[in-house]
Amino acid sequence: MRYPADAVSTTQSATLTLTSVAERKDLPLGWFTDGAQWSASYDVILGAKEARVAGNAVISSQSFSATDAEIQLLAGSVSRAQAAPAAYAMRERVAMKTMAAVAPQAPAEEGAGGFHLYTLSGKATIKPGSTTAIALFDPASTGYEKRLVVRGQLPWYGYVQQQQDEETVPVEMTYILKRPLKTPFGDKPLPGGTARIYNPDSDGRLQLVGEASFGHSAAGEDVSLYAGNSFDLTAKRVQTEYTTTPEKRGNVTRTIATLGFKVTIRNGSDSTQTVDVREERGGEWSVTASSVPAEKVSSSVTRFRVKVPARGEVVLTYTIRTVW
């Protein structure tokens, strides 16, 4: 069978019939599409006391094409009947309408149904296979804190195995970006995304010193960025004591265990560093003795804050009583 060329469509198309009781000069037309996606990308430049933060909305198009379009980006964990292709479950809404050209500027942000909506200014054209970056806000400076953490090896529940050999454990580095309310950076809700952390070298050149992802951050909520493990700080952990005693309560027998540990932290840098040694465990347990004061952060977390001198080392010892 042969069809006339003008009767065969070679592109996707839709026919829309409208009925109106009154005359209109224009009518906005919008639809939802899965042909494009967006994600948030951040650059964090560390200074002596403050960090400079810039954020971009990165729009990637696979098959979607739009000309002279108004683009709105919805950020949040949006529930959908089908799996969303965009990272962090962000949904894209593209509305087409006639509008005047506007000078590029940061998107307008507003709350929408428990999520956050970003409306890009001016006209935008998106082509398949293209990537476009738009600033989410003007670059801002904020205070930050560097945290060094050595994590314990206790299982969350149940039996604790006796350990024989000393083991090397990492010293994790995390940067906490402070976001107090009533500050330019703290008052902004941040869509979850990926942050690249930079630190200037002695010649002022920026060096990438970490990359981390984080979830959506409401206004006033600090952002935690894991940057990797420290090079200059090393830690070794060994179990020094292990005793168990059965205890019978009615028809139930439980085990009471006494566990001793030694953590040796060495600092190869030229400045004093503070390292948090954390033990986490559920159920009944407590620290009965320690060479550094134990701070109970929560019902399941205890922290030892250890100051390690430049080019020196500190030995932390502690004893734990636990029941399973």
C-alpha cells in the first residue's frame, strides 16, 4: 500500500481542539516531559575561615527540544507513578508561551506544594544532546568547619567478636558549611546535588580536594560534605581486653562483655589537629573508663575528642561494657 507524502508524518505531533465561550488573545500551553533532566551542581572554594559557594542548575537533554521556552525546575523528592529518570527524583516542567527577552539572571525561587520551584528568566532554547548550566543564586561566602573522625568497629547489635591484630583505620575528613538563618546563604533552600571542594595551593591555583553528594537542604540547615580520608593523620586500633560473663534471667540467658580498646593517632602535619573517635552501637552499652573524657552524643553514639599535637601522636584507651 502507498500513501501520499503529505499524509505521512515523519515527526511526533499532536492535534489539540479548543472550545471557548469567550475570545482570548493568547493561551499558555504546557506539558510534562521525561526527555530532559536536571541536577544541582556546586563549587565550594575553601578559604582560611570562610568558603565561597556557587550553585548551578545543570539541564541535560536527551531527546527533548524546545525553542523560546519558559523553563521551570521543580526540586524535591517528588512521588511519581513511574521511576523518574532525573537524579534525586527531580521533575522537569517545560511551559511554552510567548514572552519578551529578559537579561540573564538567577532563577526566581518559590515554594510549591511542599517542594521548591525555580523559574528561569528570559527565553531558553534546548536541543537534544545539549547541556546548559544556569546559576541558582549569586555566589555567597559562609563559615565552615573541618571535622576529622575515626569510626569504631563495633557491630550495631548482637555478638561482638574478639579481635587479635592491630588494624589501620581511616581518619575521615568532612567539611560542614554553616547556614545560619538571616544570612544570604543560610536563607536559601538548596536542592540536593554534587559539590566539588577546592583549596588554593601556594600559588593561588585551585586544586580539587574532594567531591561529595548531599540531599536537599532546607533554609538554615548546615550542609555536610565528606571529602575523603586524611593523608597526614593516621590511626591504628587494637582490642586490648575481651571478657564475657553469662547472666541468666528467668528462662533467658544473656551475655555481659567487657571490651578494651587502644587507638593510636599520629599527626604528620605542622599544626595541632582535633580528631573525634566515635563508637556507635544499639542496645545496652556504656563506656566505663577512658583516658580522654567520653561525651555521650546520643543513646547510641559516644565521642572522644582527641587533640593531637603537630608532628606528634596521642594514645586513646577506653573500656566498654555491653550486653547481648
